[in-house]
Amino acid sequence: MAKLVGPLRKELADSLSSCRVLVVGAGGIGCELLKNLVLTGFKNIEVIDLDTIDVSNLNRQFLFQKKHVGKSKAPVAKESVLRFCPSANITAYHDSIMNPDYNVEFFRNFQLVMNALDNRAARNHVNRMCLAADIPLIESGTAGYLGKVTVIRKGQTECYECQPKLTQKTFPGCTIRNTPSEPIHCIVWAKYLFNQLFGEEDADQEVSPDTADPEAAWNPADAAARATASNKDGDIKRVSTKEWARSTGYDPVKLFNKLFKDDIMYLLTMDKLWKKRKAPLPLDWTEIHHLEFSQEEACGTGLKDQQVLGVQGYAQLFHRSVETLRSQLIEKGEGAELVWDKDDPPAMDFVTAAANLRMNVFSMNMKSRFDVKSMAGNIIPAIATTNAVIAGLIVLEALKTLNSEFDQCRTIFLNKQPNPRKKLLVPCALDPPNPSCYVCASKPEVTVKLNVHKTIVQALQDKILKEKFGMVAPDVQIEDGKGTILISSEEGETEANNNKFLSDFGIRNGSRLQVDDFLQDYTLLVNLIHSEELEKDVEFEVVGDAPDKAPTPSVPEEGKNIANGNKDSAQPSTSSKAAAEDDDVLIVDSDEEPSSSTMEASPESSNRKRKHHGTDTDDAASKRKRLDQQPADDDEDIIALD
């Protein structure tokens, strides 16, 4: 990689000491980045992170110590970094970057924004805010031994959302135990639970609430009262999950009440966790058992694997699967262990049931067995040295950006193994904006196919505008000549519309909606196509070039290899299938510098790609975005934590 020899030029050094930069995220990459920034000469830094410090962070997030467990990451990171440079002016926020307080004017206070994030939604949001504020953004991520850094500049490069991305499979490990916010968090928790109950125990796969988390700041007397559970239902004893389960004889009802009632009640005592999050709702076996529900509710409708049962149905499935797995353990004899396999029906039933019950507790839409199976996968660890390398590359790209050397900026990939030219770091020319991007195009526009007689306004808002298109607070106006307001971001203004069908408002084939998100300073024109021929269980489809249709890969460019100091560069070394399983970073091993779009797997370019030996687990990572473009059903095997 390129070396900075000697001190920085005075003009650049002065620029660093006076410019203001924003670091979003104070975790694995964020800790390394903050240290690098102050040691490089940056003096005015603001850092924001909503997370608190977990014991599992301490092996790589070196700014934190055991005494910090449970405290907010950003303020502790600030205190630790100031020891490197006491004269630095650092402001820390324990908050979500998606809070409306951090609007476009807030972002315009900075000369540069650097992402060290752990989730897709926040990355999308920061991308849009930087585009709206016209501020350069340096995006980054790591995946085990793999890493990537790229630079985003309005009108000059692809934005974060220019290329289609598959379902994210990366998240902070501490989220799984205490504050899941996405179905994948619950699915991973359920797989951990299977291993803790029936398989090989792993201390890093604990599923009970983190009792050492001082973020709770609960009143001990109140906690004792609220978290107490009867012996009949199974009490909260902080012992091995498997040991506790054995002591109950793997009683399904006791397991149910511990996992979905007692542990959840314990989480509720951690008051601070729920100040800015929706609190979970405990489930009680007796109450569920006495509810009236039909056989259809218990069994679902349609194809078995595509059924989404109600909470009662999943409670019954949990009960049956525990009994089956208990019998398998007994048959294998004393000390036996089961191995989770997504193709083993009882194991898959257990994970499906447990995951969906937890989704219900945390107010998420539940998933079918098919969906759970496609999302479940293996776990790979976060690597401290990868974070350190990527953080260093972020600073190098930041220096080029601030020194008005934007033409020298690159997307840089960190590989697990050297390419044939013995290079681990491979740079790619930055790609120009995708003219079909529904975010950074001059007039963002998409076409959505749906059934206007079956799609309700609430689904349009939650599943299409927020979940699919990443909006935070959309306002929707029908282009019908009257300016009919369909959805308002002002609370209570259009709630009466939520359960009405789109057709009730005169929306039909060819109708157009103007959607504005004033927080993101973002406007999107949505063209609607009415269709009664969507596939079963498919509520809508996005058609046309964006966001589902991948643009044709650009032709590789020649250019100087900034990372390696010569022209030794590369093409991706993964096959199309392998790339579909990777979560952001591809292995690179050819000799010419490509543009970053050619780093992405596509059917047209798969013949140029091959997989390195030993990269079977080079998949998804913690805090990364997806570059591959393969179908989601090919993407089911790896989940990485950070």
C-alpha cells in the first residue's frame, strides 16, 4: 500500500487541524479510525453511536475495557482517544444517526463524513444525507479477513445505493441478546439457542439477557420484583442454558416461559434500553394456550414451507420440536449432542418456531419456514487486524479527499490471501453514478408492480417506502390533479387511511405517487402498475432498471494502483455463486485495475472469476454492504458478527 513518508505538507496539516469531520459508528472499525484520525492530526471530530459496550467487543474494540461494559460507546471512545491527543476537540453522541435532529443542516457542518456502521438502514440514510448536503462520504466494512473502503461524492461516483444489494446478513453480536431489530437477529438467536440446548455449547453464543450490562441502570428492588418467575414456569438462574434445560427435563412449557416471558421481563428492567426503542412484549404459555384459535391458525394455509403461522401456531411448533429433539438426545445416550442442519426437519422446525416467537415479542413481522431457512447460516468471527487495516485505508482516502486529489481516490479491497502478484490490497477506479439509481439520479423514479385492490396504505408505507426504499418519514401525494395526501409524516394526520386499499383512493394502473422524505431531503416518483398475476406470497415487485435490475458492468480501466504503489491490480476471484454468498467484499487476483463495478459478480462476468482455495467461509461480515447480484435463495450460508 502507499506510504506516507515524513510529515504532512503544512497546508494539508493546517487543513486537518481546522476541518470538521463526522465519524458514524464507534465499534470495530470506529475505534481504530478515531485513533488514526487524532494521530494523523485531525482536531475537530464528532462521533455518534447508539450502541453500548458488550463484553464480546473487548477482543477487538481496543478503546474499551472491562470497566466500560454497559456504557455508551461514543463517550467512552472519546475519553480513550483523548489520551492519544488531549488537544483534540471531540464531541460524542449516544444516539441514532437516523434521529431527525441530525438533519441536512447538521451534515453540512462537516467537510467529510466517515461511516463505520453495522446495518444497511443507517448506511442508506447517511448516504442520502451526504448526497443532500453535498458532503464527501467514505464508506467501509469488514468481513472476517476481507475488507473494503470506497469514496462517495455527489455527481461524481456511485452512491451507496446505486447497485442492488441482497438481504443484509451482518449485525453487531450484542444486538442478538438484548435488542434485536430485524428478523435475521432473531433467526441467529434461535440457532444459538439450538446449540446451547441440544448441540455444542459456545460461550460466544449465549442467548440469555446480558446481566452485566449497566446500561440497564435498573432499580435492583424493581428488577427483582419484575423479573421473578415461579418454579412452575422456570426461574431465571444465570447458569448454563443447557444445564438449566436438563434440570427441567427439557420441558417445553418451562423452556417457553423462560425464553419468551421470564428473560423478556428481565430485559424490561433494563430501563435505558427502551428509552429510544420499542419495548418487547412477553409471551406466556398459559395465556396463549387458552386463546381460541382455529386449526388454520395453528397450521397455516398454502404450501407448508411458505406458511406464516400465528403466535399460537409457532408455540405449538416449538412444543413439538422440543419434544422431538429431546427424544433424539435420549436415543443418542448420555452426553450426546445434536448438530444443527437446515435440512433436518426437527432442527429447522425448532429454529423457525423460536425465531418467530422472538420476532413477535419484539414486534416484527413473522417469517415463513422457507424464509427462515434461506436466512439461517454459519457464523464467522470479526478480525481485529482487518478493522485496523480498513481504518488506515479510510484515513488515506480522507487525506486525498481533503487535499483536493479526488481523482486519486479509489475503492480498495482487502483480500484474505495474496493475489498472484502477491498483493493483499487491490484498488479499483471509482465508478460514475448509475443513471438509473433511485436515490442519486437527477430525477429519482421507480416503477412498482402491485395489486391495488389488495395492497393497503400501511403496506405501501412500511414495506415499500420504508423497508424497500429506505425512507424514514415519507409523505405521499397522489398525482391525481387534486393533490390528495395519501400518507403524512405528521402523526395522526392520515392514520385513518392505513387499513384502506390503494384502490379506495382511485389509484389504478398507471397512477403516480410523489413521495417526499423531508429529513433526507429526498423526493422519489413512484409509478404504479396494477397486476393480479404476482407470484404467490409476493406483495409487490420493483420493475425496470432500479433497484432490482443490475446495471451492465463497466469495462475495466487502467490506472495507478494507489494501494500497492504500482499497476498490479486485479479482477474478482470469486465465481458468481461464491459472490452471491459473500457480503460485500470479493477476492481479487488478476493483473489490471478494474472499476469497482467489475468487482461485482454478474452472470456476464462470471467466466472471468474463480475462487481462491480456502475461501469457503469468506462470506458475510459484520458492518458491510452487499455488492453481489445473485438471487437471495443462493445466499444462505454465512453470517458474521462484529
